[in-house]
Amino acid sequence: MRLHCELYNAGLQERIEAFRKAGISINYYDQQNALPDIKAFRPEFAPLGSHALQQTLRRLDLAMQAFFRRAKAGESPGFPRFKSAARFSGFSYPDPAGWKLFQHGRRGATLRLGSGKDAMMMRARGRHRFAEFQLNDVTISRRNGQWFASVTLRVADEACAREREGNQQRGVDFGVTDWATFEDGTRIENPRFLRDELPKLAALQRQRECKKKGSCRYRRLTKQIGRLHKCIANLRRDFLHKQTTRLVDTCAVIATEELKPKNMSRSAKGSAETPGKRVRQKAGLNREILSASFGMAHQMLAYKAVEAGTRLHLVNTRQLKPSQRCCACWELTPKTLAERTHVCQHCGHTMPRDQNSAAVVLIDAYTIPEKDTTGTVVAARRKPLARQRARPRSKTRETPTTIAQAI
Ligand SMILES: [Zn+2]
């Protein structure tokens, strides 16, 4: 890690000085071609493996490119920094050369970095579920004083497949009060890991404010805060993995809104001329929106759905407006965020708000051709007819009308 960090900083310095003193722009290939000379002069770099060293230089190149791209686009990016060993996040082997993974049954694995007498053997926790695989790459990183190895394997598509237990068709509405609400009214409570730990977090941060910056005590508290954050993140990720796996395992069709947490959690602060209203309240809501981590949930749902052969239908929220549309008559009833019950202005249909929108997205999943599940067009949708709605309940859930009836 220390040597990789040194290489990164040296590469950055070379680029800066070459430009300052001679007006030359040094690119990635110039630096890559200098690697053999570096290894001849500093033999301790040799056992790290040439591909891993190249990857570190490539990272530097990416940082520079990102800086110039953003500067060109009129943003105000920070220039790539020299990194201390503590700030340096890690390094990687971009291909199967220079490392190896040995798995011991169910007990864990050993990772070997380098080869010959310079090799480093490391015990690692965790295991994979594949009988046949090829190693692809490995990234070594350090966070909060702990080391992590992230290994990518190349496996056949069939090996990734998940066995599905059920063939349900569910509409889901993700929210802050209840993490998920289904079209039949069942819900999954939001565990609110962050909110439970907030007093503890605030206490630690308050304590740290009383300490001299950079002192032993300051650093000790920083470490404790980092550990608490990591603990919350672990709880959250565990919860999300369990819930999304269960959803995908039991459903053949999952319909939900395409959420944009970044837009939803935009600050209400406004500008100096037009200050926003209820900024503190919105900040609290934003914290909860981000803590419920819908973005992560959607990513997990997306890849797990592919593995299980589940159809994930993502509704375009702007076009469909599931929280305002009535699942019985498909008309819009405007509501504020505080109104938790849907009472239709047109047909009088009454239902909890989240359940109604879950039902709407499920109906939407069946109103467009199966091929195109990325977006929806409201104008092209058939409206259920009044006559059809009055028919007796049906068990088959195939057309929009029958779903609306069943609900
Ligand atoms: Zn209605």
C-alpha cells in the first residue's frame, strides 16, 4: 500500500513539474513506459507486479482526466491531491496475473499476492458459491483500520441463476414511514438504523469538538465515529440484501417506481434572495430518505431480478404519478405528502396512500408490452371500463381491470 501510494504521488508530481518547468503534458503511456526503469532503480517495486503498478498509474490518469473534463464543463473541481498513506484507498490487480485465491470448503479463503519468495499469504473471511469459475481481478482496500479484498470472478450465466420459490406478482411502493408497502396492504417496517444511533453519533461528535484538532483524543474519537458509521452501514446493507433477496425469490413480476433519491433529497435551503421554507424539516426528511437507501435497494433488485429471471417493471414516476392516480378508475387526485389516505375525487375509492400507489404500478406493469419495461406512456393506456369494474371478483390477475377488481 505504501509503495503504491508513493508511486501515485510521484506520478502526480511528475505531471505537475513537467508542465510547470517545460510546458509538457505527460500522459499515462509515458508513465507506464517509465515503470521498468523505476523497478530497476528501486527493486522493492518489482514484487508488486507490473499490472498492479500500471493500474495505480491508470487511477492517477483517471483522476486527471476527470479534473480536466469537469473544468472544461465549467464546474469547479479540485485538482488531484497528493495522498498520505492514510488517505490512499487501495490498489488492485486488474487481471488474474500476480495473485491467487484458495478456498477452503466452507471456512474461508487464503489470498496470495505476488509470487515466489516475495509472495504474501493472507487469510480472508467469506466464500463464494461457484464450483466453476475464473479469477478476474482483485482490489485491496483499507477502511477504518480494516483490510478488505474484493475479488471478481468470471462465471457462466447459468451458475449465477437463483432458484425462485414463488411466482407472485407484486407492486411495491418504497417509503420512509414503511420501508415497503405492497398492493395487498402488507408492509415492511423501516428499521431506521440511522435514527436509532443519532444520539450516540451526536454525542461523539460533540465530544470531538471539545478536543484539539489533530490531537490523540481527537483522532481516537474520529475513529469511533467512523466505526459507528460503518456499523450503521452494515446493518442497513444486511437488511437490504435480505429483503431484496426474499422479494426476488418469491416474485415473477415486481413493479415499482423509478426513484431518484438524489432529486428527492434535494435541499430546501433555496438561495439568499429566495430562502426556502421548512428547511430543517426537509433536512430531516432527506436524512431519512437517504438512510432508507432506495438507490441501493434498486440496484440490488435489478441484478438479483436478472439472476432469478424476475421481471422488474420500473415506472416513470413523472408520467404515471402513482401516488395521485386512482387504482380503480385511473383518474388523478392531487394530494400533499401529509395525506396518507387516497380518497378518489372521481369514484370515491378509498385506500391507504402507499397501498394505492403500489396497486397502480402493478397495473401499469401489465398495460404495456412486456419487452419495453423501462418507461411508460400514459396516453397509450386503456382505461378500465365502468362495466368491467362491476363484474364479480376474479382470481386471475392478468389484465389491469381484473387486478383493480381483486383489490
Ligand atoms: Zn377513482
